[in-house]
Amino acid sequence: KDLIVKLMEQANKEADHKAYCDAELATNKQTREIKQSEVESLSASIEKNTAESAQLAEEIKELSEAMAQLRREQAQATSIREEEKATNTQTVSEAKAAQVAVQRATKILKEFYAKAAGDASLLQSAGRLSDQMAQASQEPYKGMQTENGGIVGFLEVILSDFARLEAETSSAEDAAASAYEKFMDESNEDIAVKTTATKHKESKREQTEAAIASEKKELDLTQQELDAALAYYDKLKPECLDHGLSYEDRVRMREEEIQSLKEALDILNQQDLA
């Protein structure tokens, strides 16, 4: 009878232990699953944000290089423009000075030729050959007025060439200045757009890096919680799982043992009565 009582007490203790194990294993399983899911989610998020940060860093680098190239092109264009402007200014100045000089020379020659022509008309021609020869020896020099259009015509062509050079150079200077201003305006606008884009990307990268740092801390804590849950599971296994027989088999065998003992007790009791 005491043995039966002892077996029943063991059955009750094992039932309590089974309830404890079931509760602890269920809670531990839920904890392990939740923490494992959190670890995987955080790891995936860190990987994604790390890739995004690297991509942003590459885009920022490309924008920086593009802006540096634009500034180099601006510096080169400015240098060329300054040299071109200086050359054009000098050319125009020299063309104007040359026109003034040619105009003065032309004026002097015209006055000379006009005076020479006037002096020639005052001489009277003589009938005799000797008079004509004497007149020829006394005839004033009238210059090269008729040879190939005269030197005055030549100077007028030169004057026209200098005037055309001034006009063409001034026009080229205006066109070059306009093209330079257009290029600088467009490149400055491009730089401004790229600067704004760079600031936005830098801000986004800072936020991404901050998110990565926060997630790494959270991952470390979550991994510790998961490790603790796994360690507790390893502790529960010898107590709750590693019994060889299942709980149901042990209950059945114990009930059979109790039943056998009861039957044996009944037989003994009957013998005592007899």
C-alpha cells in the first residue's frame, strides 16, 4: 500500500513537472522564435542600409568629381576668355589707331595733290618746241596720281581693311563674351543643382549611418537575448526532454504498475481474511 501511495505521489510530481516543462518549453520556444526573427530582420536591415550608404557615398563622390570638373572647365574658359579679350582689345585699339594714321596720311596726300594740280594749271603752254622744253623743265612734280589708281586709292583700301578688321574683331569679341557668359551661367546652375543634390545625399547618408549604428546596438542586445534563450533551452532539455520514454509512456507504465500493485494488495488482503 505504501508503495502504491509512493507511486501516486511520483505521478503527481511528474504531472506537475510535466506542466512546468510544457509551460517553460512553450515560452522558451516562443522567445527563441521571436528573437531569431528579430535577429534576421535586423541583420537584413543592416545589410540593406549598409548597401544604401555605400551607394550614396559613391553618388556623392561622383557628384564631387563632376563639380570639380566643371570648376576646372570654368577656370580654363575664364583663362581663354581673358586672353581672347586682351587680344581682341589690342587688335581693335591698333585698328582704330591705324585708321586715324591712314586718314591723316590720306588727307596730307590729297592736299598735296590738290596743290600740285593747281600749280600746273597756272603754267601757259608755248608754241615753240624750245618753249615747250623749257616749260617741261619747269613743270612741277604732280606725283603718282594716275598710276594704278594712285597712292590715295591704295590708302583708302588699307583704311577699309582696318575698318573691317575693327568691325569683325568687335563682333567676334561680342559673340565670344556672350558664349562665355552663357557657359558660365549654365555651369554655375549645374554646380548649384549638384551641390543641392550632394547635401541631400550627405544628409540621407548620415541618417542611414545613424540607423545602422542603432540597429547594430539593437542586434547585439537581441542576439544576447536569443543566446540566453538558447542556453535556457539547453538547460531544459535534460530536465524535460531527454528521458528516453515519453511522458505518456511513463504515465501508462506507472498506472499499470499501480494497478498491478492494487490487485496484488487485494489478493493479500483476501488471504489475511481467510
